[in-house]
Amino acid sequence: MKKYTFYILIIIILSSCVTMRPDAVSISEPDYNKRKTVHNAHYDHVLTPIGVGSMVVAAGIGSVAGYKSNMFTYYDENTQKKIGVGGMLIGGSTSFIIARYLNQAFGWGKITYPETAQKWVEDVNKEYKYTRTIDAENFVIIHQSVEANYIVKNIQDAKDFATAFPNSKYNDKIVSASASVVERDDIPELIILFNNANNLSLLKKQYIVLSTSTVECIEAKNKYSELNKDAEKKASEKICSYNDLKLFKDNYPSSSHMNSSIGNALKTVSYIEIPKITSLFSDRQYSNLSNLESAKNTYIQKSKSSLSLYIAATKKYPDIYTKKTIEKESANLVKSYTDASVFKNEFGAYSSYSNVTFSNALKYCSQNEIPYLLNLFKNIKYYNKENAKIEYIKLSKTPRDFISAIKKYPNTKLRIKTNINLNNLSDVKYLCSKLQRNRTTLGNMAISIENQVRDDFLYEKYNYASNRNLSAQEDFKQMLSQETFLDARNRKYNGSNRNYVSLIDNKINISKAKIEKQEMIDKYGKDYVVDSKMSNKNGWYWGSYKIYSLTFADGTTGVMYYDDGNFLLTSGRTKTDKHYYSSKREAEQGAYTYKKTGRIVGHTNTYEYLGGTTTSNSDYSNNNTSNSYPCWKSCEYEETRTVAAFDGNKYAVYKVECKDYSEEYIYYDHINKKWCIENNFGFDDCEDTKEEILRMACDCEE
């Protein structure tokens, strides 16, 4: 058997049993240029026909050897006999397995990767060419038949063609197609890839065409010297800054496009850069450039934002305008007293444009600057001086400033005397009449000063009247009806604290109300009821009854009840705890006293029972010493809202349920830290604690 195994090994070694077959995980569909992408290219090690045959031969040799061997024997009547079929099966299987392992040892079933993509492509199909590698295991291949009809859509297409078809006779066609589709930055690479093409000038011209700045144009010229002329014209058109212009001049110092280059720069540079441009072309050879003259003129015109800048600009380029033109334009640029001073220092106090300068400065001067302006020029016309003095007076902000201004320049066409006492009625009337006559000259200022004169005078008189009796206040109100003060009376101040008409009217009305109130008290007493409002109530203890909200002569408020034919005050918690009075007037007086002192007085000092009988009870004396058990059941927070109070303040509102099942409302004033009950006159009933106000709301006994 060993001999046969040796024969099998010799057969496998001497024969080519294993070969490499190129393969890939996947290959994409061809694109518009018949390119395919190969994914995970490799070689599979497979058996050759000889390798397959070697395994068959090995199995046959093993079978023969096994058949002839004594591997399986038996005895028949003491005679040894062999079983050939069994040996044949075992020998054949063993030889086959040995051959299999030997083939695997020589590479069968293994995978290897190509050393180069180009080699793998040649092994697969010689009609395809390697184009480019995507990564270590993926690359692009192209069919060689596409060369003549290759399509260029982008730079990658051109690069793939150059790789797949070097020195192609169709290079000129590819260059022409690439010139119109590639980006500017890709053109130098294309020129290198197709350096043997006859039409590379197309790509170079496109390199200039696609240049977007002067810098790029100069770069193109430096890279391809044959583009010098094209680059010069293009570079001059793209100039948009001083640096661009300087770069152009450095590269083309004698360019025929220099004048237009300066013009292009002037369209975008700031005016403060213009002197740099003129300095750049200070040589005599550039003196005739028209745009250089335009640059100087532009600089002077853009310096007109202030007089000082304009004068400095004309001194920088004195050959542009004549002195007379500069003087005239400077006068028109005056916009302040400072500008007027600059003009005088530059052109003298007797300039022929002094009047223009004076008038222009006057429009912008403050009141304090006008006297200095008048002293600045000696030869201005009389009406200009008169207008300046009137303007000085017109700039007065208050009546006292106005009088001071009149005193400073009394000899004006206003003709207003200077010795005016603003606290004197006749002087006030005089000044108001003068202001009315001069409204055409003084404009709105006359109305403003006139109003202030009246208002200030009225303010003083109002303060005097406010501190006097009703008669003095009435006299002041009569004064308001005089013609001098009619405008003041009719004028609306919209909340001003100097609304004297409204103030004095309120003052007089308050005084009248106080007088009427005192007369009422003197005649009827403080506990006289001046207002009474009745509402129906229904309580679980009392049943149906009426409640009266009372307002007394001195402003005090109180409450009394009407039930079972009697006027009464509550001092208890049940129907058996009611104090009643023999008359309504006595009940009102009792309500007043209870509110003022907290004691119930003047009642019959008896209970009224359900059956109608009454009996004395010493527990309810005039001093009211009963216990203070609360008569409210609950007090719940409702919301914060603005109630209809005299001060418009915001109060937290609480709903109170009393023991008699009536409902009341109390309020908490967050500003004054008070608990209050609402009534028709605002929150007059206020206490420091919530318990006190709850007792008042539910008529609790103190």
C-alpha cells in the first residue's frame, strides 16, 4: 500500500493540479463611457483537469492495491481466504483522501489578491483596460472600444481617458471637449495629462477666460507666458482695489490699459485711498492720464462731508480748482460756528462770501454762539445782523430767558420794553399782547413763551388762591375769564401737573363740598343719613330680611336691618339674638354709634323670640360683653382684579360666607397692607387684621 501511495504523490507533484482563476465580489453595470467598477478583486485557487484526474487515478490505484491486499480475510475449512471488495473500498477511499489533502496542501481552495489591478484586468479580459483605483480592493476598468467615442462631462472623465488611452490619437478631441466643461483650477493638470495634444492653447485661453480677479490673471501670465497679452487686458478689467491696481502696474508699467485700470479702481475704492493711487502714478509718464485727473477731482468732491476736509483736499491738489471756486464752495459748506471760524481764518474777515457764510452758520448756531458769530465778520449786511439778533431772542426757552435776550438786544424791530415784571398783571398783559403782534417774526416761539408767561403767572396766583378761603379761589376763577388768560383756560394739558383750570375747579368743588358737608352736620348732626341703599337678603337663621347700607353726614358708613316689622342691629348669631329699635331714626343712630365705638346703645335691651314674646337678658347690656365666637363660616381667595375704587389700585378679593349664609366680599390692599370692605365711596372701612374685617363683613359682635 505504501508503494502505491508513493506513486500517487509523484503524480500530483509532477502534474499542474491547482491553478488561479480571477474573480470579484461584484462588478457594476457600464456607464456612459463603458466604465465598470470592480469590487473586491481576487484569485480563486481551483483544480485543473489534471488535478481532478489525479484524484480519480489515486482512487483507482488505491482500489487495486486494496483489492490485492490481505486487508479482509476469513477461513473456510482451515483455508484462509481474502475479501477483495472490502479492501478495494478501503484502499480507494484512503487514496482519494490522501490525494485531496495533497491538492489542498498545494493551494486548492485558497484566495489570493492581485499584486496589481492591471494584471488582474489582463487575466480577466484583455479587451478591458485598467483606469483608476478607488481604494485597496476596488478599481475602475474601461472597455477599449470606447476610445473613439469617449464622452467628457467633467475632469474625472478626462483623467480616466488619459490613464486608459495614453498617447491616444483622439487627444485633441478630448482637449476640445474638456475646455468647455472643466473648472479653472483643473486646467493645469489637464495640460500636463495631454501635453502631446496639438490644441492645448484652447485650455490655456480658457484658463484666462475663467480668471475672476487681477491676481488670477497675473498668475496665468506667469504660468503660461504666451498668455501675456490676453492676461493684460483681462487683469485691467478685474481691478477693484488699490492692491489690484498696484499689482497691474508692477506687471505692466507701460500698459495701454492703464487709464481704464485707474477708472475701474475708482469705482470701488474708498475716497481715502485715492491719494495712494495718485501717488502711485506720480511719475511724469502718467501725467496725461485723464482718469488720474478724475481721481483727484473725485477725492475733493467726496471730501465735502466737512469744511475742514474739503479745504485740506483742495490744498492737496491745488491744480484742480481756482481759489475763487474753492472760496465759494467753502461758504456753502459752513454748518456751524466752528466752520465759520475756519472760513474766516482761511479767507479773511472781509471775504466776498462772508454774508453767505454768516447766514449758513446762523442756521446751526446755539443761542450762546450767536453773539460770537456777530463779532466774527465785519462787513456783513445790516439785515443779517438783525436776523441774528432776532434768532438769539427766538432761541429763548423760558420767559425769563426771553426778557434777558430782549435786554441784550433791545434795538430790534420787536420793540419790546426790557423792564418787565412777570409777577405783575399789567406787565403780563403787555408782554402777551406784544408776543401776539410779533408772532409772524417769532413764529411758534412766540406762542410757547406767551403760554409760559400766562401759565407761570397763573401758577403763582393759583398757589396763593389755594392757600386762601373760598372767596380768594372764586376771585382767581374770575381772573381766568379775562381775555389775557382765555387761551390758558381753554388749553388742554393732558395730565400735566400744571393744569391750573382743572386744579382750581377741583379746589373750588372740594371747598364747596366741605362747606355743604359742614352745613349738614351743623343742622342735623354727624349721624344724619345722607344716603341709604336697601337690598333684600335671605338667611338660614333669619329667613327673609332687608339690609340697609347707610352713609352719614361726616362720611361714616354703617349697616342696619329690617325684619319682622322692626329696624334693628345684629349683635348675635341666631334669630333670638337681634336688637331692635322703636323707630328707623333710632336704628340709624345706633348703627352710627356701633360703627364709631363698637358698642350697641339705645336699643330696648331685649331679645325677640320666634314666638313673638320677649324677655330681659342681662348678658346683653349696653357694654356688650358677650363672647366673640366668629360668625363667618369660610373665607376663600377668589382672584386679583382692579376693583371700582377711587384710587384704581389692585386688590386681592376674598369671598366670605357668613354664619347666616349671606355672602360678602373683603379686599386686601397690598400697598397699604390693609383689609377693607367695599362701599360706594371706595375702601373707607379698612382694618389692620383680617379677623377684624371679617367681623365687620358678617356683622360680628365685638
